[in-house]
Amino acid sequence: MKILCATDFSPSAADAGRLACGLARRLGDSVELVHVIDAARLGYVEFPVDSPLIDRAFREGGTDGLRRSAAELRASGVTVEQTLLDGWVAEAIAEHAEKIDARLIVTGTHARRGASRLLLGSVAERILLNADRPVLLVREGKTGLTEWLDGKRPLRVVVGVDRSAASVAAVRWARQLRNIGPCEVTFVHVYWPVEECVRLGLKPMPDAAAADKEVLSVLTRELRPLMADLLEADDVSFRVEPAWGRPAEALVGMAQSRTADLLILGTHQKHALQRLWLGSTVHPTLRAATMPVLCVPATPADEAGLNSTPRVARVLAATDLSTIGNRAVAYAYALTRHGGTVTLCHVHDGPMTPAEEASLTTQLQALVPADGNVVTRIAILTGSRPAEALTHEANRLGVDAICLGSHGRTGVQKVALGSVAQTVLQHAKRPVFIVPAQ
């Protein structure tokens, strides 16, 4: 395969070229060195001479620069091709990478700051937005990756993870780097405590600096499967960290504290207004990072891996102890009949006396089938919003599915009374099995 290295002949581009060759040597790849005659420069700069002369000057300069740079890189023993392109830089590079099916795009970044960054943006970031494959952004003078490729020491890597397919892609690249050479990998998930407390229906901790143990437990349970095989190694660790400021700054701070040589992020490839409205942790991280950053987009295979055929082993069965609610419980046991756990859940409106709680427990236990090998857990919740309480409980337990009955209200009755089943269906982040009234 090929590694595409984009160059503007700057010092950071020279570092990117050397790193691209080092990676190619380890992977058995070749390097294609690409320079783009920037349409933006030709289109917006007024020249006192004929544009054909300027165009020829740019082409001659680009060709000479490519020839010199490629000759220097070939000294490393790697096959280096050179290509001169026309057009808008980011789009041209992304399109050419797709054309040659490059394994990776490597480019230098000038780490422009302040007003110039806001006005001009970053070519490297625009490449990232347009590319459909991994992009390695190289900081000038950062030698950790080069020392690793030369066999001088292990690579210190920090990988940002969440519950998305993009993190599947990031973890996949961490595995690939470990196959190339020794790596000390730290997987990091940064979360905002208030958001997680709302998701799980917990009261925020009074101490803003403390991480809630239940939040940590849930997030660890949800995320560990992404890298479970890697965590068996002594040089791989997993951290879940609260952040009361911007997640990007917390992630970069963690990477700096680990003296990371490389930060790996999965990307969702947001564009234009989508990027503006939905926001992104990746782009603020790129602007704050002081080390090279590898941005890896999720592929259809990563999406498929995240959504591979699941086993429904843990089901939350919600019942209001009505006939239809209890029918839903039976379906929950049918889903887990080959072994699993059913949480029988009832939401009580308001405080309970011990006698009331004992009575509800007895009624729920009466719904447990006499046969089968399914484990039953009883959960009696309190609250005036059953759908919210059920959704929070499902999030805390990490169940595979929710099963509940629907009374089938329609029209004005539905508007006036609402529908627990419909609200759970709208807000739950897992499959919901709804048993209709007969």
C-alpha cells in the first residue's frame, strides 16, 4: 500500500516526510509525496504580471521542491514517488488519497494560533474534514515517533475513546501500532459529570473535584469491551476522568501528563454546518495538542463491529402490575430463556412505607417463572416520571434491552396522559420491546 505525504516544503512538512518514510519502512509500504499548486493563492493574489507566467513559476517551484524532497527521503531506503496536483489543497489531497487508496495521509501542521487561525483556518484541519481515511498531523520538532521507529524506545500513546464507532477505529489503529513496535498505550475517556449524572438519574456530587463512583463504574463497564484484549497487557491502561471544563483541554492535559508521543482520536467527519451545530471534540483537541495527532475515521466495518449480532442476556422488564404490564414481563423471560438476567422493575409514585415496599416485592416475585435458569433482580423505583426512572435504571444497569407493555392510548387521551412506552422508546439508547394491549 501507499502512504500519502502532503508537503508545502516547510520544516513541519519535512518532519512529516521523514515520519511517513519511517512508517512505510515498518509497514512495507511506499510513499507518495504530494504538493498542490494552491488555487486559493492563484485566485486571490493580484499579480503585476501575466498569470501564465505566475502559474509556470509555481509549477516549476513545486516540481523542483518535490524533486529535492523526494531525493532526500529516498535516502532512507523507501520507494518515494512524487506528484504535483492543482486545486484547493485539502480537497485535492483527500481526492488523491482516495484515488491511490492510501493507507494513511501524513501532513505537517503549523499550529497557527489566535486571529490568523480563525481567519485562515488550517489546511491540515481541512484535509481532516475532507479525507475518508486516517490523517496523521505532525508537529515540527516532535521526535518521539521517529525515535520509536528507529527502535530507540517504546512509543507513548494516548487514545481518546467513547461509545461510538469512531472509537472502534481508533482502538484498531492502536493495535496496529503495537504490531509495528512496543507501545505504552493509555486509553482515556473524559466525561462531564453533570451530563453523566443526568443520563444515569444520579444527584451530582457536591464536591466538584470528585468523580462519582457509580458513574465511573458504569462508564468502565460500557467502554472496557472496546479494548478488552489489549488491557491484558502490562503496558496498556484505561482511565476514566471527569472534566469540569472543556473535554478537549482535559484530554490534551492527560496526554501531556503522560508525556505522550502521539494522541489518537476517532473522528465522525463532520462538515460545515453539521460541524458548527453538532460541535466536535476533535477540532478543539487539534488546536490544543502539542504532540502529533492521528485522526481515524470510522469505516462501515467499524460500524458493523460496534453493532455486531448481540446476545440479549440482560433485560429490564418494566411493569405497573397491570395485566398488560405483567404480560411484558413474560416476554422478558422469553428473551433470556437461555440464561441471563431479568430486572423486574416497578416505579412507585412517591415515598413508600416498608409495608408497601414489601407488598410490591411480593407481587413482583410472583411474576417470576418457576422453571428456567434466568437470574431475577427486583428493583422498586420511586418518582413521578416512570419513563425517566426506567431509562435511568436501564443506563445504570447497562441492560441489553427494555421490555414493557403499552396500553395503546391514542388521540386526546394520549396527549393528556402521555405514554410511558413512547417516551422510553424516544429516549432509551438500547432496543425497546413493546408488548401491545390485546
